[in-house]
Amino acid sequence: MNKIEKRLREVLARGEKGLIAYITAGDPDLATTVELAVAMGEAGADVLELGVPFSDPVADGPAIQAASQRALAGGVTVRGIIRAVEQIRRRSDIPLVLMTYYNPVYQYGPGRFAADAARAGANGLIVPDLPPEESGPLLEAAGDNQIDLIPLVTPNTPARRLPVITGRARGFIYCVSVTGVTGERESIMTDLAAMTDGVRSVTPLPVAVGFGISRPAQAAAVARHCDAVVVGSALVNTVAQKAGTPGLIKAVCEQVRELKEALTAREVQGVAAL
Amino acid sequence: MTMTVPDERGYFGRFGGRFVPETLMPALEELDAAYAQAKQDDRFREELQYYLAHYVGRPSPLYFARGLSEFLGGARVYLKREDLNHTGAHKINNTMGQVLLARRMGKRRIIAETGAGQHGVATATVAAMFGLECAIYMGEEDIRRQSLNVFRMRLLGAQVVPVTSGSKTLKDAMNEAMRDWVTNIATTYYLVGSVAGPHPYPVIVRDFQRVIGEEARRQIQEQAGRLPDYVIACVGGGSNAMGMFHPFLDDEEVVLIGVEAAGHGLDTPLHAATLSCGRPGVLHGSLSYLLQDDDGQVAPVHSISAGLDYPGVGPEHSHLMEAGRARYVAATDREALDAFKILCRTEGIIPALESAHALAEAVRLAPQLSRESIILVNLSGRGDKDVHTVAKEMGVSLDE
Ligand SMILES: Cc1ncc(COP(=O)(O)O)c(C=O)c1O
């Protein structure tokens, strides 16, 4: 069992649900990303997702699009991000997942990307535009390097695709809460229980739900149906608002703390992968 | 070479595939199945045939451009007149086919991306005719330089959604259309405008554009008694070129030339010559040649013609290039403008700036050839939409 799944199981064993926190690497700059990552881990994030920005992020809404553009305008590179991962790993043992699109990986070379990311201390990869039908080369490289390739399941994924998607997965299964792109949402209409039950019927891996979750109460409500909750755009928006101010790290950590608190409450206990 | 591409995963040689978010996978499978069924259905073929004949105005003429040929002094140049189609470009061959498919699939809402606005207009047109809701994504930069087409789309009842992200051109419009599709997958049909995108779009669009080459191949044999020596078409995403080339693929003596936009020149960063200068990468759901930096970030591109201003290219073109069956060259903004003016003066035809890139290659090539040689150029569209751009280049102000 790799670091990510192990961590999530520890969290569940304590009677909590996991918080998977996302920020875009290089927004506002990589030095800040390193500080944020370390501090977010201390504030209660159980797994950290680091976005490797891509110029054409079709699965992302306005917040992460803008963050990616800011990071790229600031000159962030894949190599730079891998160095940042190394720095984070020296100071924190939080499980780290890189989230990016396939082209940056393809250009770097799937084998080299997985090897360099693993050596730096990354534990998982999420590539939203790489369905199982196309993931062969990266899956192999990830396996060779002890990196988990984490797949996505969406509300419209037919049952017949679930075994294909989850069959070679490791780490956790990422259930997308809405048919749509990332971004904060007022409410989530999807029948999450049905989706996560479907996933659990084909895999013993922990199940996380993400996309659209921003507020602690929302996180708690969603967590009743899964093992971990992913929060991205809401944190990215805070980074955008506070970038360049001394209160940036404190503000993000406060948000992380509140979210994690909501995931520790009694009400969220219940169904879990244990 | 194998002409029976793509394979069932949508690969043309090593190019193509389906690199999309999971939400789109079931929709692409559904589309694939619906198209396979429609293709076998005589009623579907007859319906398409009916609208192509009576609404689009097919077959489009093949025209021997005597004035142009004499001016160039060499090969005889024939023009395939896609500019005479309803809405003024080849784009409607594809939108007509796909809207019939969308109806079969029970979809009531159509979305599309557009660069020059020609695909947007062609989509808005068929949506209006069939009473479907229609949203067209268009980069802010393109909205500015193609204002005539924006107004046409609005007249046709479409919602034109300005795209302000990234480079504010065609690729960003396609990103935004894909985001809309991901969000409204149950109700919406995404009508892709070129032979790009995830499988099965490159096949569907190619098949609906093949009518260009099928007609032209028959017409040139009737008029000239033989096949052409060269077939030339401009390449943005590559749909007019693929539609023209495809029926000639087995005619090995026919040289196929795709012309990309060289913008300010291939030695500058301001061009959109994907096959000439790019390398394989993944954008908009398929693996194909791509203009990008070392890190795989998609490069900003430039062309005077909005329809060619695209950093990617359809996967089958990448395959034809690597297989050596087609060759790809580029024409600069200046060469396209010169060819544009030549056609106006020698033939009384105002071509689209996109098509002017194909003409530019004919202008270069014809004088080197004998009178016995035949060049077939796909005149993919008419230039009404471009007169503002050309006037500006000529230093003429058209505004009050
Ligand atoms: C007249 C015309 N020709 C060519 C193109 C380029 O597209 P494609 O390469 O798909 O034919 C366009 C696109 O807008 C166009 O309007």
C-alpha cells in the first residue's frame, strides 16, 4: 500500500474523513507554493494536490484557469515544479499528488516524468484528459516508479466502464461530483451515494469526491458518502485574493483548518472504505 | 499505405485517439455508435443528399480559371468552388451532416467553436433551419476581426459567446466549447468544425467533407479528361483539405499539397504552420502535430486569416505527412494577400483569406509547370467576411 492510501486509511481509522487540498503550483510563485504546501499540511490537509499548469485546461473552470495563466505568465516550468516538490518533501511528509494534463507529461516523456516526480517525492498523479483507453504508457511508468495514477469517475460514467477505470488504479478513486468543470458551486445535485456505492462495488480503494466543494458544511455533507473530499477552486480563489500580502498563508491555512474540522465532526462518520 | 484508417480506437497511424475528460467518454461512444448506424442507413444518406442538393447548392462547380492560368503562365488551374455553397464556405457540408446526426440522437441544443466565423455561421444556419438552440463560442480577438460573421450568427438566432481566456482565438473557443459540452452533456450536441478533436470527430468531419473531393475528381475527369497533377488546399484544422484529398489518396500520381499559414514568416514566432514547425502533442482530445514550447504549453499562433489561426491540426494530416502521401508547405500573410488580389483581378472572384493561402501555393507552382499540367485548388470559401481585414492591410478605411 502506498503513502496516499495508507494516509487516507489512517485518517478513516481515527474516525475522520480525509481532506485533499488543491493549489496551483507557481501561483503566485513557486517559493510561496512550497511554503503553502508545508503549512497546509500542518493545518490539517491530509493529501496535497499540486496543479501543474497547462495552457489549455479543458476540465477546469475560471478559478483554476486563471491560476494556471498566472503561474505560466510567471514562468513556471515542469522542472521548476519538480524541484518545488523536492523542497516540500524535505520539510513535510504529506502525500503529494501532481495534477496536470497529458501534454506536459507527454512532452517531458511519461517515463522520465514519473521517475523524476517520484524521485522528488511525489506519490500520485491525476491527469483528467487521460482516460484508461489512453493511459497505458503512463500507467506503466507510474507503476515502475511507485506512483499512483488516480483515475476519475463522473456522474455519467456507465457501470460497464467502472471496472476498466478502477481496475489498475491505486491511491484512491476520484469521483467528480458534477458533470462539469472545476469551480465553486452552490449546490451539488448528483446522487453521490449512488455514484460512490457503484465505485465501491468494484474496488476496495478509498473514494474521494471533488469538484464544486468549497464550504465546510458542504464538505461535511459530501463526506457522508465518501472517504475524502477534494477542495480546489475555493483555496485557489483565496490564494488569488491574498497573493502578495503577508496574510496569504494564514488565510489559506485558516480555510484548511475549518474544512478539516468539518470533516472530523461526528456527523460525517458513517460509510467508509474500512 | 493503409487507407483504412483509423483503427477502432481512432488512430491514424500513431495519431488521433481520445484524450478527453471521463465525462466525455460515454458521449463519444454514443456518438460513434450513432454515426456508425446513420452511415448504414439509406434514409439518412438520402436526407443528407436532399439538403446538400436543395439547400447547400451541391454539386459546387469546378471552374477552369482561364484568366488566372494565363496570368500565371504555366499550368492550367481549376478551382473547386466551395465559395458558392450556401453561407459561403465548405463548412456547411459538415454542419449539415452533423445536424442531421444530432437530430437522430435527439439532441435539442447545438454548440460549436468558430475562428473565422464561417463554421459558426454554418452551424447557426442549420440550427435555425431545424429549430434547434445554438451557442457559438468565439474568441474575443476573432469577434473583433470577423464582426460581419458575428452579426450573421446573431441574425440567425444563435447566441455568440465571447471567449476571453488564453489567446482569445480559435483554440480557446474550442476549450470553452468542450467545457460547455462537459457541463451540458445530456442535452447538447457538440458540432466540431474541423477534422480535429477526439475520435470519432476526425472521421465524421472527413466523411462529410469528402463530397468535395468526390465531386472534384469526377468533374476534372469530365472537363480535362484526366486526373490533376496537383491538388492544393489550405490547412487550418484541415477539414477542407481532408475532404478534397481523401478521394485522391489512392491516385498515387496525384500530388497532394496542404498549405498552412506562415503568418509573418516561419523564421518568426508569428505563424500557424503546425505541420511545418510543430511536433506531436495532445490538444483538444487528439494526438497530432502541435505548435508548443519545450514544456508542452501550446504556443500562441498568428495568421491574417482567423480560420487558419490554430496551433493544432487534424490527426489524419499528421499521418498523411509522416506516411509521405501528402506534403505540407506554408504561405505568409503577404503571399496570401497577393494571391487574394490576383484572383479578384483575374477571375472576378473574391476568395476567403484562408483559401488565398492555397491560391498562393498555386501562384508559386503554376509558372514552373508546363501548359499540360493541371492544378486543382480548393477554393474553400468566399472573401466577403475578409474585406475589412484586407482594406486595413491596404491602408483603406471602410468606417464612416
Ligand atoms: C473558408 C475557409 N477555409 C478554410 C478554413 C480552415 O478550416 P479547415 O482547415 O478545417 O478547412 C476555414 C475556417 O474557418 C474557412 O472559413
